[in-house]
Amino acid sequence: MSTTGANNISLQRFAKASLADRATTYALDAVRSIGRLVMRRVKRTADVVNSEYNLLIWQRVLTARAWTKTNDLSEFLIPPNTAQELRKVDNQICRIAAQDYYRYRAKALGELIARHADSKRIVELGTGYGYNLFSLHLDHPEWTFKGFDIAPNGIATGREVAAHFGLSDKVALDRIDLTDASDINFAAINGEVVFTYFCIEQIPYDVRKVVDNIIAARPKRVINIEPTTELLNLTDPRDIVSFLYIRSVDYQTQLFSTLDEYERQGRIRILARERMPFAPSIHNDGFLFCWEPT
């Protein structure tokens, strides 16, 4: 099956959302987050994550097998969707359609990883079914990718997608438990460029353990792209919305302070710190730390 379509994905410019639009949306989002905090505080345990992702999201994708109904990989990854929401594009909040945002994101993510990776072999931890890896393939077909996840339905889905589009030699998926230092697949990241993308957010009570396990595996370089409360500016209304959302769904809040601590201890060297210029919603910014074990 064809994997073409990458050449049609180009960085687009979108108009900034109005102040009234942003204010109304921020207020509604904040109310929903406060409601979660008051009515049913989420505790992000392994069972909760498994039920949300493996048994719900990835199971649904695997069952639907939408990739078998598309002309190419790009169409599968970016299906027609004209529903407009506030999203972050080039560091400004715009009201744009999902399909336009994800075309932009495919290009922007490829440029971001290329800028920090210094390698044509990329490993993603917490890959789900490999959406990011397949997206990166569109922009960098010469690269090879390995994705690891704990969810069986995610791994099965990614393998089927790769086989369907003839990419099994380019995109491979396998299982890993990032909280288990004895997991044999940690050996696969030795000497490799590794990234996480909104993965460690799901394991808020094991952040330090996971970082320790990654360091012990001796990757060449690590790129963590994760949301957090640590680096938010709470004088900014949008950052207040993000803070409330992250706390209401119990995402991690200590990754970047842990990495800063480990740099002070001489265990790692941080190469870059930056805030992501793109996000799919108003409350889910990612921050990037690029680092290497010393």
C-alpha cells in the first residue's frame, strides 16, 4: 500500500483567535477541570491508564482498522475532520480544523525531532500504536523507527498498520514496562536517540524510577516532550487553565525538576529546554528537555 502524502503536508499559517473566543473557551475549560477536581478526583494508577488506553482507545482503533479503508498512510493519520477548536500553532492560539492542525503538526514534529536527534534511528517510549513514528516517517522516510509501549492493543495495532503500508522494515513495535528496571527491552535503547511524547504524564507516581531506568540503559540522547505544571506561568490565564487541567487528570508534575536535579548531581547533561510551539488543545502544552547521560 502507498505511504505517499508527505509532500502534501506543508507548514501553514493560521489567524490568531479573538480575545473573546479565547476568554470564553478558557473559562469553560477551567470550569470542567474544577468540576473534575471537586466531584471525582482522578488518581492515575496503572489500572486507570490501562482502561483508558489499552482497553478503550487502542482497542477501538484496532477494531475499526481504518487504515484498510484509506488510500495512503497520510490519509489514515490525518483523516478529514473539519471540526474547529482552539489549538496552538506557531506559538499562538488559533481556531482551526483538526485536519489542518495535524497536517501542520506532522511537519512541525519532524522538524523538532530532526533538530534535537542527531540520528536517523529514533526510538519512542510510550508509542501507543506508533502515531508519532508513522507521522515522522512521512517527513523522514529515510529514517528507521522503533516504538515501545506497555499496551498490547497499541502494539498489535501498530504492527498491523506497518504491515499494511509496507513499513515493517521501517517502523517496528515491541513491549516495555518503563517502571520495571529488569525489563529486557531496556537493552534496545542503549546508544540510541530516545524520545517520549506525552507518555511520562501517564505515570505520575513513578517518574523518578522511570528516569533512573532510562539513564541505566545508557541511551545516546533523550528528548522528553511532556506537559507539566512545573514550568507554567500562573500569571497567564491559559497557563492557569493548563494547571487546573493537569491537576484534575492527575498527570505528572515532577519530571523536569527531577532532570534539573540530576544535572546538578552530574548524572545527566541537559542540552535544550524549550516550550513546544504547538498543541492540540488549550490545556495541553508540552515542554521539551533534551539531555544525555554523563
